[in-house]
Amino acid sequence: MDTSFERSNEGKDEWITPPYIIRALGRFDLDPCGAINQPFKTATKRYTSLDDGLSQPWNGRIWLNPPYGRETKKWMGKLASHGNGIALIFARTETETFFKHIWPCADAILFIEGRVRFYHSNGLIAKNSAGAPSCLIAYGKSNADVLSTCSLGGKFIKLK
């Protein structure tokens, strides 16, 4: 299983979170969806697709850039149950993922202004921005507070 990915017209599968996003959000204890060749540190500990982070134990504050598409809901369900972390996903608010794991469970959302330009595992920024708008989903009051005060541009919405 590939993680943190979405196929694009650039022919790449791994889409690495831009380092400025992680810097704006602070330290994370675990990234359960780290790339195998991760050029930037996202958390103190990480799992890759070789570890199957979905089946591993999650502890502490989680950074989650999950596989996009059909797999997203499984990862968001686990983060909602864990209750402490921030996820970066497409802002597709009409999906089952939003109605099952975000609207009733998350503490806040930050709809990111503009489109994110992800990085490749070689550390180079992608030529094109993401194929859809992105948002950050916070679980836990302290993570909601981080989203409300971080330096990332966008619209903050408190849910709880």
C-alpha cells in the first residue's frame, strides 16, 4: 500500500507534505504515513507503507497525510478514534469521510488558501499544485488551537 499519495499527471505516487506546513504546526510524535524515502522530518517516529501504519499502535500527537482516495476514510477513522492529531486531506466536504469522521468528531478545520504544492521523495517541489483544495483537520482542543493561530493562510472553522 502506498501512503501520502495520489497519482498525478507527473507520473509520481508519493506526495510529501511541504516542510513549511509541518513547521507551522509544531512537533509531532508520529507520522503513520511517512514516505519510504522521506526527505523532510514530519515527526519523531514514522511508519511507512512497509510497516502498514494503519495496523500499528499510534501514540502521542499524530501527523497524518494519508493515502488519498478510497483509503482516506480508514486513516481518518483511526485518527478520529485516537483523538490527538492533525491531518492534511483534500477539502471534499461532501464525502463519507467528512460525514463520518470529520463533521461529528473533529475539533476544527483550516481550509488552506490556494492549492498545496507537494514535494517528491527526492526533495524537489512538484511542478503543479494539488488537483483539489486541501484542508487541515484537528482532533483535540490543543490541535484546534494550533490551527487557529498558525501562520498558514486560509479559513479556520471551529467545530467543537
